Amino acid sequence: MFLKQPPESWAIKFAQFIDKMGTVKVSILFVAFTLFFTIVGSYIIRASFGSDIELDDFISAIVLTLISAPWVLYFFSELIKQLEHSRINLEEAVSQLERLRRHDVILNRELQNNIRQLNYEIEQRKNAQLEREKMYTELERQIKEKSEQELEARRLSTLTRSIIDASPDLIYYRNEEGRFAGCNKVAEQLTGKTEEELFGLTPHEVYDEDLASQVVASDQQVLESNTSITEELWLRFADDRKRYYEMRKVPFYDGDGHRLGLLAFGRDMTDRRRSQQAIEQASKDKTKFIATISHELRTPLNGIVGLSRMLRDTDLSTEQFEWVSTIYASAITLGNIFNDIIDLDKLDRDKVEIQLKTVNSANFISEIASIIRLLAADKNLKFEHSVVEPLPMAFEADGTRLRQVLWNMLYNAVKFTQKGSVSLHVASEQVSPTQALMRFTIQDTGIGIPKKELDKIFAMYYQVQRDDFQSATGTGIGLAICKQMVDKMGGEIQVNSELNVGTCFEITLPVTISEQRRESEELKVAGLNILLVEDIELNVMVAKALLEKLGQHVSVAMTGQAAIDMVKEHDYDLILLDIQLPDMTGFDVAKTLLDEDLVLHTPIVALTANVIKTREEYLQNGMDDVIAKPIKKSRVIKVFNELFADENLLDSSETVVDKVEIKESAPKVIDAELLTMLIDTIGESMVFASLNVFQDKIPEYMELLRDSLTAEDKDEVCSQAHKIKGAAGSVGLSRVQSTANQIQQGDHPAWWENVHDWVEQLDMAIQQDVDVLSAWLKEQQVDD
């Protein structure tokens, strides 16, 4: 802010005037004025005093004025001039000071602005400092929390690592490239390498090649499917210990869901496996013990049954007949108890198998009735049996199992009946031309069963407790075994009972009606040019001999391709085609022949040992009919007549084959019916030759089977078993054939658990049954 200028004084104006007019002019003017003032003053003074005015007075005054006034005036003029100059200088200084003051004001304003800005900045900095302090405080808190979290994480990581390392399980993880990324102590012990040494290695660089390939394959399966898998395998540790591990492999991901690789967890199952093997061995030992005891006891028991039955047919007194009958019935009872014990063991191991055979209805019922009649007579009970016609003359069933079931039911009826009667009624209901429902009704007048007990009587070891009836004792396993046997045969058991009135059991069983044996049908065609396609030499020998004996001409192809080539070069009246050939299936051969129009008028008949497929399945695959192996003469005649009876292929010279008479009954391990047909058709010498071929070939087949079993090659094991089955069937070794058939069923749910036992049984059957067959053949006298 500028200061207000005060108004100029007269002295300053006079000084400015002097400075403007100049000193000389002002001096002259001042002298003139002084002279005027002196003259006037002198005059006034003289006049005032009344003195006379003298000229001298004026002159002296003028002279004095003229002398002094200029100097005084000059002095004062210079003084004024100097003062003016001083004033001007002072004024300039003041002006300078004013400018300085104004500049200071400006500076002061700027300073104040700067101060205010500085104060604002200081305030801002204070606020920023406070914010920083808060931020530092928060950061310190976060750092502290982070440090605590990291410390806790390290503790947890250390704990987790300790747990993983302390775990007896095998743990490792690998990245997407299949390289090891970490493991625990057990994995280090397994591989003989530290975790650092394992890092980045592949399984091929750690395990032997076979194990590495298996591990990599399962790893790839996990990564491709993004699912976990479980596998079991043997692992060899670095110290040569072998342990059996159950491995669980799972994919693992990071927090964002990106897959990092896979985790593997392995649990040592060696002890459990050993325990299982010990249990299995104990079960085998128990089975072997039961089988041994059963065999050892059955031998003398069979002697008792046979001799007592023979003794009953001799001349005996009434008392002696009753004693012998009691011995016979008791031996039969004991034999059935053995059956129950053996079946109980088989049921425990789930090894009961139903084997269907043709059962003659009349003989079957008569046999059971004759035994029960003896037991009932011992207790003065009336026994009666009846058959409601029509009843199939024969049906397909497991006669041994069905006989055992009916025996148990009837034996219980006799056991729990004190007076009155026991009856067996047999009826059937035909549901189709080939199927029927057999009903066996067992009625007694015994003590009965309480209503509340009816749903318990089929439980294992359960026995009805009656205080008023204690004479009957037992194990409580008979009805339970009966129930399971009937269930396995596809039937059902129903029971009705009333206390002190009696009990009625009804067994309903679906069966297949068997075609009755009719007189041998005569072959109406001969001279056929037949191509036999079969790869087993023994089967070729038997089939070729049979066909030639029937007056046919036979060419042989042992592979599918050879058959196709031969059909291209020659015309055949009939092709007998084995289904399982070494290079292709019979279905493939038939398809090729049909597609290439090579068999426009030539029937194709399948030769098969497969009892699972139906005839319709073969017909749908281009076959005209099917013949089961081992080949039977009756079936061959029937098929040939059906295919060619209406054609002009009849040969006037019928082949006449004399019938043979079998001297001795055949052992159960051989197929007497087939052998009789073979001897009747191709002759005794040819049967012996076939048996010799079997003996020559079977060691090779068995060696290949055992090698395949050691290599755990199921397909090859089944293939070799199929060959053995076919060879055994061709020479009538029914037990060998049946056992080989078990081995070839690779889809059996417990195949691996049983196959070693089956192979042992097969080997034993071959060793024993070949000698039995050879001895039986030598005992026959055949009239040629």
C-alpha cells in the first residue's frame, strides 16, 4: 500500500522558484526587494519617530544593503539550492524507499502467500505424515500378521511334511510331464534316491521297464480322464524287498483350478494279501481234508451199501432181512450226510456248480422210493409214492443234487413222524414243447412246524425246538442246503404245516424235456464229399474215421484260410466247420464263403464244444445246422438225413456196422455212450489209436497251458483248455473234458481264484483217467 504525499510548503515552493529562476535573477530581484524594503522601512521608521527624512539616511541604507544583501542572498540562495538539492535527493531517496517499501510490500505479500502456501503444505505434509504413520502402522500390523501366518504356515508345512514322512504309506507326486516333483520317506526307501535326486526324473529312469510301463500307463489314464484310479501291483524296494501295494492316483490342481499333475498314494497290502492267501490256503486245506475224509470214508461205506444190498437179495430170515435193511438204510443215510458236509463246504466257497444230465424219471423216483421205504419200515410208517401222468420219461437236471434234496426232505419227514405215513407225489406241467415244471410233493403226518417257525427252517443250523419231541436230532444244515440247491437249479420250495397234524413240502423245478432214445435212425445218404475243418489232430482222426465208417469221403483243412482255398479249388457236398480255429473263427470262414458265393448249394454245419450259444445263433451266422462235440453218430445221422434225405445222393451199398456189447459198466470218469458209439462205428483199434494220439499230444497241450498260466495270459490259457477239452471229448474222457471246460470259461467271476485248482484237478484227472479208459477198453470184447 502506497503512503499519501503531504502538500508542498512555501519554502519548498520558494526553493523550487529560486532553482527555476536562477540565483542571479533571484539575487537581483531580492536586492531590489531589499532596497525597496529598506527604503520603505527607513522612511516608515523616520516617519514614525517624527524625524526628518534625510537622503543620507536612504543612501547609507541603500549602500549597506547593496553591500550585504547580495552576499547574504547568495549565501541563502546557495543554502536553499543545496537544501533543494538535498531535498531532491532526499525526495529521490524517499521515492527509492517508497519503491523499496512497495517492493517490500509485494515481497511481503508474496512472503505471506508463500507462508500460507507453506503452512498449507506443512498441513498437508502433516496430514500425509499422519496417513503414512497410519499406513506404516497398518503395514506393520499386516507384516506382523503375515509373518505370523508364514510362521504358522511353516509350522503347518513342517507338521504336514512330518506327517507325510512319518506315514507308512507311499506318497509321491509328479507334474504334467510325468516327472517326479516330490515324495515322502517311503518313496525314497523304495527308489533308493533322495527327494532331490528324484526331482525331475521319469518313472523309466527310476523303475525297471515293466513296472515303469505299467506306472506310466496308469498315470496317463489319470491325466487323460481327469479321474482317480486304483491299482494293485508289486513294488521292489532298493534293498530288494518286494511289497504288494494298493495305489490310488488322483489329479491335483492349484487354487485357480489349473491342473499341476497327479498325486499317488500307496498302501502296503502285503500282510493283508498274505493273510488272504493264508485264509485261502486254510480253505483249500479244509476242502482237501473234507475231500480226503469223504473219499476215505466213502470207500468202505460204498462197500457196506453194495454188500448189504447184495446180502438182502440172498435167502435170509425175516429178522436177518430187517437187520441187513437197517444196515443198508443207515449206510445210505451216512452217505447223504457226507454229501451235505461236502456241499456245505462248497457253498461256503461258492463253488457249487449245477451239472445237467439226462435223468430217467421212472428210475430216479423208484430209486429214491426204495430207500425211503426201508427207512419208513424201520419206524413202522407207511410210505407211498405216486406219479401223476403225463410225466416226461426223461428230463435234463442235476440228478445228484435233486436226489440229495429229495432225500433230505424225505429223511426229515420220516425222522419227525412217529406214526402214520410219509408220501412222495410227482407231477409235471408242460409249459412248452421242450420245457416243463416238475413238482415234487412230500407229505407227512409228523409233529408239524409252528407257524412262527416256518420262515426260519431254511436258515443254516436252525432246528425246531419241541419239548414234547426229542427223539430226532441233526445238524440243522439239511434244509438250508436244500434251499440253496433248489435256488441254484432255478426252482423254489414252499412249505405248509400244522402242529401235530403234519407238514407238506412242495418243490417246483423248471426242466428241459429230453428226447427219448429211439431205435438208431438209419443213415440215408452215403458217398458225400465232405470238407472237415478242424485244427485238433485227435478230433480230426476221430471225426474222419467216423465219417468214413459211415460211407463218406473226407478232406481235411486245419485252418480257416486253408478251408477257403480248398473250397475255391474243389466242390464239396458238405462243410463241417469248427468254430474255434487258430487263424480265424468259423463264423469268419462262413461269412467269407458266403460273401464270395463259394457255397451257393453247399450246406455248412458247425462243429462246436460251446454249449452256451443256441442253435439259432449259429443259423443266424450262416450255418445250416450244428453238431456238438464230441461228435456222436446219432447226431451225425440225424443232421445228414435232414440235409440230404430228399436229394439223389443215396448210395445203394449201405454201410452195415455190427453192434457191440459192452461187458463191464463204465467208470464215471469216461463217457461210455460215446465210446460205445465209437467202437460201434469206427472199431476198437481206431479208438485205441485215438487214445494213443491223445497221450502223445496232451503233454504238449498241458505244458503250453501251464506256461500261459504262469504268464497270466488268460486268453491263451482258455485257448489251450479248449483244445484239451475237444481232445478229451473225442476219446470219451468226460471228467477231463468237464474240468477243461471249467478252465476255458474265462468269464467266470472267480476264474483267477479257481484256475490253479482246476489245472491241478485237470492234471490229476489226465493221469488217472487215461489209465482207467485204457484198462476199460482192454476189458471189452468186441465182435467184429
